[in-house]
Amino acid sequence: MEDRCVCCGGIIPEGRQVCYDCEYIVNEKVKEFSKVWDFLKKACDAIVKTIQEFWNSIKKLFKDWVEVLARIPKNKRDYQTQRLLYYGSIITGKSNNWRRMHGIQMVRRRRL
Ligand SMILES: [Zn+2]
């Protein structure tokens, strides 16, 4: 009985599972796949890097603003200022104690 390729059913030398043609095709597909994989990996790394840089620039921007806004007396802060202060203090990693010291707390949108 002749040995046959498990992929295409072609006749193959004894002791083999697949013919040389099918083996070649599979190897090419693997090479192609690893190229695509490398590309995706590089693209993901670039996206992560961009997001990190974006996030860092946001943090930097907020760092100064939070200090400036915190000097506005509590009773003179409008809704937007309070929100900016609250989220800014979180983004820049201020402690709960710092927030308490500057009278900063979460504010909810007032219903119209
Ligand atoms: Zn084959």
C-alpha cells in the first residue's frame, strides 16, 4: 500500500506524513504569519508608546494647572473648576490628604 499525503492525498515516500509541496506551502504560510505577527506587535508597541506619551503630556499639563486652580478659594470655584481640580488631582496622583487640605471633592452635575 502506498503512503499518501494527509493534506492533498498525493503519493509520498515511505515514512512521511505530507508531501514536499504541502510541506513547502505550510512553511511559507508560517513565515507569512510570523511576518504579520511581527508587524502587529510593532504596531501595538507604537500605539502603546503613543498613548503613554499622550498620557504623560496630559499629566504634565494638569500638574501645573492643579496647583494654580487649588489656590482659588473653595467658595469661588465654579462647577467646571471643581471638576478640573478633582480629576486633575487624581490624574496627577495627589493624595486624599492633599485634596482634603485644598477642599477638593467630587462634584456631581446639578440637575437642570
Ligand atoms: Zn500534499
